[in-house]
Amino acid sequence: GLHRRNANVCFNSSLAPLRANALDASLDGAKSSRSRLPKPPPEDPLSGTLEDLDEAWESVRPIVVKTSWAKLGAERESPAPAEAEGEIGGDPEAARVENKGEQCQPAREEERLRRAFEILSRGSQSKITNGRLIAISRYMLDRGFGLSIPELAVIMRAGDDTDQLPDVIDAFQRASLRVPPGGLPLPMYEGAIRTYSRLGNMQACLDVFRLMETSGHKPSLRAFSRVIEDCVRNRDPSTAVTLLERMLAQGHQADPRIYATLLISVHNDERGQQRLTQLIGNTAELENTAAFNLSAITIASYLGLPEVGHSYLEALKTHDPPPSFLISAYSHLIRAYANRGAEDGTSFAVVASLHSEMLTWGLPPNLHTYYNLMYASFRQNDVPAVIRFWDEMLANGVEPDQRTYKLLIRAHSLSLDVPATERAFNEMIEKQLIPNNATLAAVMRVYTLSGEYDKAMAVYNDMLQNGINPTRFIFNTLMHACAEQGDTATLTKWWARMQEAGIKPDVASYTIVMQALSVTKDPGISQFHERVFTSEVEPDRVAYDVLMTDRMKHGRPAEAEQAFADMLARGIIPDTANYVTMMRGFARNDDELRAVKTFHDLVESGQLMSADAYNVLMGLAFSRKDYDQVNKLWETMVEENVPPNRQTYEYVLKTRIYSGDYEGVMAVISHMDPTAPHAQPVYSIAFDKLLRKRGMQGLAVAHAIWDSMISKGAKPTNAMIKGLIREHLTHGETNLAITVALDAARSGVSPTGSIMQLLARGEGMETAFGSLFETFGNDVQWVAEFNLVWSVFEPTRDAEGLLKFWNGVAGLDLVSLSPSSPVVPTETITKVIESFTKCGGGSHLATFWKHLVSNRYARAPTPSDPVLYIFYARAVAARGRWEDVVWALTDCLDTAVRMREERGVKVGLSVEEAGRVVKRVLESVGASQGSG
């Protein structure tokens, strides 16, 4: 039969009789002649022993793949002219077969498909190859050709390494309709159970398990393990234990994976653990394995118990497991903490530490790990981190898949980066990775938020043409994007399209519309309120939150309270956000007593406390200048480990600055994580308040905060740098001003022109600028900054100061400068010569030129342009320095000749041209200087 090499993988020895005539048992009753494919004619593109997988795929791709995604960001091409009659996808061989008549075509087409399928199944398995196999099988089933048992086995195996699980299940279900005598082979059922488990469909797993038993198969340990694990993942440990009892009764012994799965399901149930020990017996031996610890980590992570899973990590390491075990363990834990990250302020920090541990142990992240790291970053709205992990993944040779592309596109969409979104999407379709609804929703979202509705609509039409039906998620995403833009007109159009597509809105759909209409004060919001809160859909917390916000905003707190009571009456437990909405509403309506009462209700409810709840009370206390109350609320937050946010820090910092509690200011700053997204705005608030009318004491505290920032690796803003430098210069602290500029440059922030102008006005800045420019000397920005500073610096300094400044900037004897440092352009040297001339510093100008031509300046090599020598000659002639004129003009002629000889081309001036220029210079000077 087919798939000689794969047969041993797919079937056990008890199925040997099936292998010989596998094709005869085609699941759709195909002719027995298919069991031995006839040799294709010589002109067939698949003739002979073809081993090129890509060639095999290309021979059938035009008839298998009907999708054609248009590239984003490019002009839409007009439809191609219809193909000539008898051609299929431009394939001449297919056209030849088509012209032979309808009776011949299906057989030849089936033959080509099965041949390509066989060759692809012999190749090394990958996501791309498995996707191609599934595409061919789907087309074969749609055409009524059916699949043989070995072909179905290949598809079931391909499901382990692809995201196209629904297609795998479809193949299995169609096969089940035409079951041969004795049922399907056992691996078919096991594969279906495995695939349903990955889809999270516990009931389907149990149905296939029962079907397997009624077909006369004794379930294997692997089948029991899968079904038990799926029951545990669906929070049904009682069914899992029942299956364990049946498994043991049939003579199977529990393996480490089954025991770990069941143990985690009863981790907080002492009686359940005792019952498990009684059933399994020798649990100590099972626990003392790497497989047990890895399985415990995996299932605990899936159940949202990352701390429980984390506790098994060190035990896993003691068994000296293979790297793949540890990589898998870290990947699962990263995903578990990322899933919980939005609920507390520590989980994302644990994700970062787990990633660091992996690198410390020398464990290279795999595709699953990178996906989870990108997912964790996306959950934090940290787009730069998503892109950083993407770049790291590519640099380490890990090939991205549909899921990682989806996250990258969603991240670009989040930052409204249209070009990057288009680039990632185009790469995805070039690699023949089919985008899913989440990916398409992200693309349409970024177009909608950017006001490019035509492009969003084009993607929507593309999706329909490629057979991808829009989901409620697509429409909700698009309507939400319109709501963010305040574009209710376009929102209602998408609402109408959702109705046309026959998709029933859910509570999220209604909530999005209500939010948009509430902001615009549209009277149509009432009909949506009525439909949500009567019978059309079942409202949830978010819907009630929108209703309460709307009532509070329009000064109707009694109606908001009634909505809160209705929510309780429906059995919906309010979450923290609902309580905070009520608190904000009462505060907006100047009812502090009810706001405080709602806060205490939140505490008593046992819900997770948030900074937003404390911020409402802090805002009320701050508005009446009750600074003691603000400090008490802050201390309570710290004691209760409630993570503060930007608003919290702003209230507390302002409170302590206004009350003169500078020690308290430093305590708050030391409490803050300098890498947090809100850190930089908080630092800016502190600087703004401390440097405004706070005198030397405020300046000292601001500089102490600056030192804390720099030591912790926080990056300052230019406004912070400028404010601190200005205050230091105002108080005559030149050295501290330069220190701030140098700290900023070392942290990666090149000083802007306005900052450089501030520094240029300070006393004793000549040599300090040299160090400053050296710090960021590899940044081409320094040339522009030099020109700006020189223009400020020149009128206020004598020639001595100018020479010191230039020596510092151009790198006099600064051998530490790298060779890649920018070279001073001719225009800049010309500017310097003019400045020395204006200052009357003839000797300083001569010193400058001497250093220049002797190549002492690191950034200003010996001039190679003869024009520059002539410019210098004019300058020193004006000062009556005739000897310098002679040397400059002689050097000019020498340079012109040398350049002509070395390069063989005309560069600058020829000897004759230089001579004529020299003559004109001397004549013009002589007319005014006489004997000169």
C-alpha cells in the first residue's frame, strides 16, 4: 500500500492485514483498482520517482487552493481575463485531461491528487507539509474521491502539528459515515480523541471514546490518558476518576502523566488525594520521574494554577531531564502567568524572570515559547516587546507560524502602525499561511482607526471571496474601532452588515453600540438598552457597567443604583470595575458619602482591590486639600499590596510636594518600578512640580530623583533634561548641568538643540562640550547640534574660548573615538574659520589650521578640498599673515596636483585653475594691502 515508511508509525502490528489492501478499503467505496496506482504516462508532471515535495505540491495547488489574497498597501489589480476554455489554473496537463472529455477527467484528477499526497507524506513533516496534505485531503473529500485508511492515518497524524484541526475532524467525521467492517483502526479513534482534546471539546472526546469501544476496540492507555486529561482540563475531575477506575479494571497501570493530571485536579482536596493514592497504589515511584513533574506543570498551567506548576519546576530539574522537557515546562509556565497577568501586577514580572532563567540555563526558546512571550507582551500592550521577541525568534532561526504572525499583526494594529501591519500580513500570505478571523480583524481595525474605510472594506470582501465567513468577533472588533473614533455612522453600517450576514449580536455587540451612542448622546441608545435588559440577550457585567456609566454621566445616580440592584437580582456578581464605576459616578455627582460606602462594599465583597478604587477616594481628598487622608490611603495600598498606577502616583507625589514632605517624595519614587509604562510620566510630574517655585530644596530633590532614575536604567525625557539643566545654570551649578547632559547622553538620549543652547550660555563650558560630544560621538546628530551650538557660542566667546570648544568637539588627541565617528564636513570647517576671523584671533586661527593639516583632530582629517586652502588663505591675508598665505596657497597647489595624480580624475581644482585663483587672491589682497 501507500506510505510504506509511515505505516509503522500509524498502525500497530495487529493491523498488518489492513496494510496490504488498505486502498481497497477506501472509506468512500472507491474502486479497488486504486490500491495500486497505474503508472502515469510519460508526459504527466508526476511521472517517475519524483522526490521534490514543492514540485508535487505545485502540480495540484491550482486545483486544490482556491484562495487568492490581495497584498495590502498595493493598488488593487483589475481581475485577470478569463482563462481559455479547457484550462484549469493554467496547467497544460490539466487542460489536456479536461479536453479528453468529462468521463476521463475525474479519474485522472484523482490519480494526480493521490500521487501528490503520497509524495508529500513521504517527506519530512512540517507545518507547511501537513497543511498541504490537509488541503489535498479536503479537496478529495469535497470531490467525493474519499480517503484510504493509510491516507486518513496521515491526516490524523498531521493534526498534531498544524492549526487546521477542524479539517482533521471533518475528515474523521466523513470517514465515520462509511465505516468498513470491524470499524476504523484503533489509531484513527485515538487521533480523533487527541484532536478533539486540543480543540477543548470534552463531549466529543467522550463520544469518540464510546464509539471506539462499541467498534470492538479495547481502549489503549494512550486513549484513556487523553480522555482523562481532557476531563480534568474541563474541570470535571469526577468523570476523570471514573475513567481511571475503568482503566485500572481493564488491566492498565497508571503512568506518571495520568497520575500528575489527576493529582493537580485535586491539589486542594485532601480526601481526593487519598482516594487517588488508594486507586493507583505506588505513587512514590511515579512521582520520582521527570515525566510526572512535566505533566504536573503542564496541567497546572492549563488550569490557571501557575504557582502550583512552578512548585514542580525545581523537582523537574533534579531529574536531569532532556532540554526539550525544560523548554516545554518554561513555555507552559510563561503562558499561565501571561494569562493571569491582567489580574495582578506581578505575573508579568515572573514571565520576564522565567525568560531570563531559560537563557541562563542555556535553553533556546522554541516556537511555542516565543509565541507565549509575545502573547505576554501583547497582554501588557507592550508593542516594542512583541516586536523584540519576534526579531529574536527570527535571529535564532525559528520559523514563525500563523499564531505568531497573528500576534505580530495585532501588535502593529494596537500601535496603529499601518505600514508594519501591511508588511507582516503580506509576508504571511506569501508563505501561504492562511489568516484567521483574529488576524483579519486586526488588519481591518487598524484601517478603520486610521480612517481608511475603503481598505477595511476591501479586506472584508477579500475574506468573503476566499471562503472565510465573518464571525461575530470580526464585527465586534470593527464596531469597537468605530466607537473609539466616535464614528457612529460607520458603526451602524457594520451593524447592518452583521444583520445581513445572519449573525446574531451578543451582549458585547450591544454593549459596544451603547458605549458609542452614550458618548455622542444619541437618543437611539434607549432602544439598545431596552433590547439588552429585557429579553433579547442576557446582559453581563460589562453591559451593566455601560448602563451605570451612562446614568451617572447624565446626573441620574438613582437609576444607576437601580441597575446595580438589578444586576444583583439576576445573580450577576459585580466585579471591581462595577464598584469603581459606581464610586466614580457618586464622586462626579458630589456624593462623597456614597462613594465611601461603595468602597467599603467593595472591600467586603472580597473582590480584588484595584488602584482605581483608591484613586477615587484620593481624588476626593486631594480636591479638598486633605493631604493626610491621601497619605493614609497610600499607606493602606502599600500594606495591602495593591499595585499603584499613574493616577495614584500623581496624587501622592503632588500631595507630598505641596506639603513640603521631600523625604516622602523620595520614598514614593523608590517604591516605583522605573521600567513600568507609567514611570516616565510620573517622573515628569515630579520634576515639573519640584522645579517650579521650590527653590534650592526642590532642585536638590529633583536631582536626587534624577540620580535614582539613571542608576535604575530609566530613560529621561528631553523636557526633564532641559528643566533640570536650566535650574542648575540659574543657580550657578555649571558642573551639575554638564553632569545631567552627560548622564542623558550615556542613557541614550542625545541632547536636543534647545538643551545645547542652554549649556552654551553657561560659564566654563568650552572643554565640557568636548566630553559631551565624545559621549554620543557616533551619532550623526552631533553635526547638526554643533552648528546650532556654535552659532550661539560664537558671539559670546573670545578666540581662546572658541579654540577650546573646537578642540573638544573635533576630538583633539581623543584616540578613544571609534573610526565610525562622523567626519566634520567642509562647511563646518569654513564656519570655524569665519568665526576666528570675526573674533580677531589670528594666532588662534593659525593654531587651529596647524592642528587641522597635521591630522591631529580625530573628526577632522587633513583637508582634501583645495578650495578650503584658498578660503583659509583669504582669512590669514586679511590679518596680514603673509607667511601663512604662502604656505596655504602652496598646500593648495600640492593638494590639487596630488589628488589629480592619485585619483586620475578631476577633483576640486586643476593646477591651472588653482593658479588662476591664487593670482586673483593676491591681486585682490594687494589692492588693499599695498606691499603685501
